[in-house]
Amino acid sequence: MKTVPVTQTYPYAQLANWIFRPLDYMEVNYRRYGDLFFARWGLFEWVFLNHPEAIKTVLSQDMGAAISAPGETNEILKPLLGEHSVMLLSGNQHRQRRKLIMPPFHGERLKVYADLIRQITLEVMAELQPGQALQARSLIQQMTMRVILQAVFGLHDGDRCRRLESLLAERLDMVSKPLASTVVFFPILRKNYGSWSPGAKIERLAAEIDELLYAEIRERRAAVDASRQDVLSLLLMSRDEAGQGLSDEELHDELMALLIAGHETTATAIAWGLHWAHYQPDIRQKVRDEIATAGANDDPMALTKLPYLEAFCNEILRIYPVAMLTFARVAQQPLELMGYTIDPGTLLVGCIYLLHHREDLYPQPSEFRPERFLERQYSAFEFMPFGGGARRCIGYALAMYELKIILGTLLTHFNFELVSDRPAIPERRGITLGMKDGVQMVYQGTRSVPTPIAI
Ligand code: HEM
């Protein structure tokens, strides 16, 4: 049996590379070491897996005795989300929480959101003036934030929601640059060193966000409405085996996790979509033709079923996956992965970016070509933007709806132009992969008038 190759660069240099040049970091190590390798970041080390077979072995048994998906390994998220959110829970508690919060993001419930996503898209667009310069990522973030506020709280109007929207945006924009993202990796940088320090700003924003969330929790607890389907209502009504409900602190952490996970990633992906559709206008034309031929211009459910639009959205998530890695899994027993020995206690992580750039799966991987998804069927461990197994993304179906409906609606009814004719550059945004400067565009006005639909 073989032993997993260990990256030889000085571990703190590796961490710096991961923070400032994550794509180069992964590609260099892939070229040196291949399908799996030990990455060492300071005192921390884990195995990056990028071969579909290795990823499949790990993610298809991460709920059993051999491999676990513990929440403690996601500690990096604790300062932002709190310790009681689904991402930080383990074992039974984790399974139960997932069961509780999944339904509003899937199945029948999701169909209700289709019209809402379109309506929010049109609402946000109505605030723009033709000729206005904009950052596509910020524009789309307003849309995805309102969608998730509706899914989580059941409302998107009102002063509290608007305030929450701007505070969360301000908080997340604090890590929109690689240098600023270092606060995520080094707790010492999050300390409050006086009013000038990022730590002070983080504290102020966190206090204001907490106040709004706890006010909402208090009001909703005082008048629980059993007919409501939003996540907060479901969480308020839930009881464990001992008949115990969730505490305010637990509710707060879960709301934070869903609000943040539920709009940041999606906003980045859709902004990439706008970029690609204008950088390669033949793709925009194909999307428009498909929508027109299907008569789906004003029918959001129909947009979710169009093959080329789906292939386009898949290619957006393939080429620059917003989540570069899955969460960590841990070997609980000695394992064999593709002929390599894995010792108990080893941390294993699926490297989504490298998987999506394998030549053997995606010929010319750096080319943006939606057709590859029409020519070939990829398995769940070959194309994996939402991870898999015990921690597979809870919002994957909602995210795909948002991508298709927002992009379909924008490309059908509105005209934009890119400010630069150069390709956008991927760049770290906190723990996710975003793009430099958020795609600068100019809004050029309506292309066709959207038909209003009553919700
Ligand atoms: C393009 C958009 C999105 C991408 C690329 C994405 C990607 C991911 C990935 C890769 C994971 C980790 C999976 C693993 O470790 O196997 C994850 C987890 C998660 N995602 Fe998403 N996500 C997106 C949108 C959303 C949305 C809209 C929600 C809203 C509910 C959401 C909620 C979550 C939650 C709660 C988890 C943690 C699951 C757990 O710990 O059990 N995500 N996501």
C-alpha cells in the first residue's frame, strides 16, 4: 500500500498561498502530487482529494462507523455563525437538525419560491436607471438576500429586514478581498484593538445583527403560527425527544447560518453567470433563443426545466466553484483509498475545484463551454458544486432555482454591458471563491417588458 504524498513547502507559506493564491496553490500541488495529497497549513493538515473514486469512497460512507462528518472541524465558521448552527453540529444532533430545516428548501415548497424569485429580480431591477454603472455581484446579492430572508423568516419587507440586509452585506463585504480574508484564518486579527481595528467593526456589526435577530425571535415566539412554513416557524415549533424546544441562542445561530450560506454563494455564482453571458455573447444568444422558443419569458417554472440554461448554470458552478472545498470528513478507522493508506484521525476534504478541472473529466477545463454538460452525463462525484454525503448542501435545489430564474429573467428582459473586455479574475472572498471587483457592468435598460404575475 502507498502512503499519501505530503506537500513539502513550509506550512505557513502554504497557508499564505491558500489565502492569497488558492487556485495556483491547488493546481501546483495537483501537478506535483496527483489525485490526493496532504496539505499542511501552519499546525493543521488534511488530505485534499480530487479523484472522483476517492471522493465517492469518502462521501458515500461519511455517516457510518468508518468515516464521520463532525461539526468541530468547521470551527472556522464559529465566529460568524455561532456554535449551534447545523454546520457546527455532529452525529445525531446534526442529522436531526438537517431533517428539520431541509423541507422548506425542497419539493413542493420550492415551487412557491419560483414566482417570488422572479418578482424580487424585477423589483431590484426597477430601482436601476439606464446608463447606471453597477457591480453585478452587489446587485445580485440584493436579490438573493431577499429570497433567503423570505425563505427563512417568511417576509422580505419591513424595516427590520431591510436593516438586516444592509448589516449582513456590510459584514460580509469586510472579507471581500484576500487580505481582509486573513481575519477568517487568524482569530487574533478579529480582536477589538480600538475603534480603528477590523475587530471593533466586527463587534459593532455583530451586536446590531444580534439585536435584530433576537427581536424577531422574541416576537415570533410570542405568537407562533402553526400554519407558517418558513424555517423560523418550523424551528420554533420543533421539540426533541425530551419535549425540549430550541433556545433563543440556538435559533439565532441557525438563522445566521442559513441567511449567510443561503445568499453569499448564490450571489457570486449568478454574478459569474452575468459575466460569462456577456463575455461570450454567443452563450447569451443561445440562452435567449432557448427561452424564446420554449415560451418561457415570463414563466419561472419553465425556466427551471430548460436544458441549455441548466448546462450554462452547471458550467458556471464547475469552472469557478464558489465552495472550493467540501467540509472535512474524518477517518475513524484505518482506510484504504485508491491503494493509499489512511490512518484513523486523518482529516479528508473533497477538493471541488481540482475535481472540476480534471482533464480526464473536462477536456480543456479552463474553457467555459456549457455544451460539455449536454454531451456527457456526470456522476454525483464527478460534478459536485454542492458537496455530497452527510453534509451535502441543504440549499442546492433553491440555489439552482435562483441561478436559472434570475439569470433567465435578466438575460431575457434586460440589457447590460461589461465595462472591461477582459475576463473577470477569480479571487478569494472569505472562505469562498469570488471574483475581483465583483464584475463591473453598465445597465442599458429593458430589452422586453416583463409581464407582471400576481403572487
Ligand atoms: C451556488 C450556491 C451554493 C453553493 C455552491 C453551495 C455549496 C455548498 C457546499 C460545497 C457545502 C458543503 C458540502 C459538503 O461538505 O459535502 C454546503 C453546505 C451547506 N449549504 Fe450550501 N451552497 C450554495 C447555496 C446554499 C443555499 C441557497 C443554502 C440555503 C439554505 C445553503 C445552505 C447550506 C448549509 C446549511 C450547509 C451545511 C450543511 C451541513 O453542515 O449539513 N447553501 N454548501
